[in-house]
Amino acid sequence: MQNAEAGILAATYRDRMTVTRRNHVRNEKTHEMEPQEETIYEGVCCALSAGGNNAPQKDSANNRRTINSSYTIFSLPDIWCRAGDLAEVITEEGQTYRGHTGRSMRYPSHTETPMEVEEVV
């Protein structure tokens, strides 16, 4: 059940997110545990926000510039990700961001999930 504030914030979520999680299931024939990808959420409303300063930083050790790729996903309070889940966020403008999540932090009005973006399409 959502509170009124959650409903107000949800009206600002214009991006869509799909989350998959690697679980281990027992193979009935071999009785061994095998990894299996499971879709946890598909097409849920969210808002992707660039976290902090995404300006290029100088990496002196490797003589190159790196970009901070830390983002935060805002979603409804009942959306929860584990550290290491694979998330794909499609923005309202059509850009696709793929990467791994950190552990979600729930609040009564929303959930915040850190995301390390590995690919932008």
C-alpha cells in the first residue's frame, strides 16, 4: 500500500526499468546447482538520476581520463534491488542505460537504488 507522498513522486517517474537477478537452482537431473537469470521487475516506472559530478577525472596512474558512472534509480517503495542485480533503464528520451545495482534503500515515499552504469545505448 502506497502513501500519498509515494503517489505524488510516482507521477514524476518517466523512465522504465527491467531488473534481472542471477539465482542458483538445482538441476533435477544432475542435482547440481546451476546459475539461472530471473526477471524480477519488467518495465516498472522509475527515474534515473546522475549522481554527483560526472565530469571526467584525471587518472594519473594510467594517464587517461575516467568518467564517474554512478547513478541513482528512484522508484516506488515496493521496488527493491539486491547488490549485483542487472538493471536496464530506458529513459523517456529513449536512451538505454545498463549496469549493476547496489542494495536499495527504502523510504516510506520511495526507494533509492545506486547503479553503476556500464553501457549507454
